[in-house]
Amino acid sequence: MSPEVYKLVHVAGILMVFMSLGGLALHAINGGTKDSNGGRRLTTMTYGIGLFLILLGGFGWLGAAGMMSAGMPGWTWAKLGIWMAVGALLALPTVKPELSRLVWIVAPLLGVLGAWIARAKPF
Ligand code: HEM
């Protein structure tokens, strides 16, 4: 598959993850709980599939664009760290609803950092 296809897969995953995170955070900000969230299954499934697509698209892109020839580039480790942090944010609105507003601010910042790292490849 061409890098362009993997790019679309990567971006689709990013959209799914951040959309779900926003939904979960807003639900918690509005005083909602795990039990009162009628869309919980939908959001957690979208989140999980999105996280998987980010990895599939990211590593597929690296491979298809020939960027893995000398092993994993340094900047991809940082992106993996961001991926894990974004994945961990899933539980926060449910476990610590008082931090949901923080999640609302931190999530897009992590997204921008991920985009910047991919463009600038600083290490
Ligand atoms: C939540 C985590 C992540 C976010 C938000 C994210 C975001 C992005 C965005 C927005 C771009 C497009 C940059 C541009 O072309 O302007 C991009 C590119 C890319 N990302 Fe990610 N990414 C994440 C995780 C990962 C992971 C885990 C990998 C795996 C290695 C990865 C590999 C790549 C690659 C290879 C590119 C293309 C770089 C290039 O054009 O040379 N990303 N990412």
C-alpha cells in the first residue's frame, strides 16, 4: 500500500480518538458518570479502534515510505510516548472527573505536539 493510504488510516485513527475523548470529557464535565453514559460502548470502541489505526497507519507509513531501513527513527519513540499518553487519557474523565477540563486542554496540545514531531523530526 502507498504511504498516502497509510496517512489516511493514521489521520482516521487520530480523528476517532480525539472525538471520543472530547465526548467522554464533556460527559464528565456535565456531571455524567460511567453508568449514565448511554454512549459509553460506542466511545470506548471508537477510542480503541482509533488507537489501533494510529499505530497501523503510523508504522505502515514508516515502512511504505522507506523510513524504517535504519530501524525506528528516534522521533517515532516520542510519538509512541504521545500515543500511550493519549491512550491513558481515556480513563481519566471516568476515574477523575474533576480533571476533565484539564483533559480538554491537554489532549489537543498532545495532538499538536505529535504533528510537530512528525513534521520537524527533531531527533
Ligand atoms: C496520538 C498519537 C499521534 C498523533 C496525534 C499523531 C499525529 C500525526 C499527524 C497530525 C501527522 C501529519 C503531520 C503532517 O504531515 O503534517 C502525523 C504524521 C506521521 N506520524 Fe503520527 N501521530 C501519532 C502517533 C504516531 C505513532 C505512534 C507513529 C508510529 C510510528 C506515528 C508515525 C507517523 C508518521 C510516520 C508520520 C509521517 C511523517 C512524514 O510525513 O514523514 N505517529 N502524525
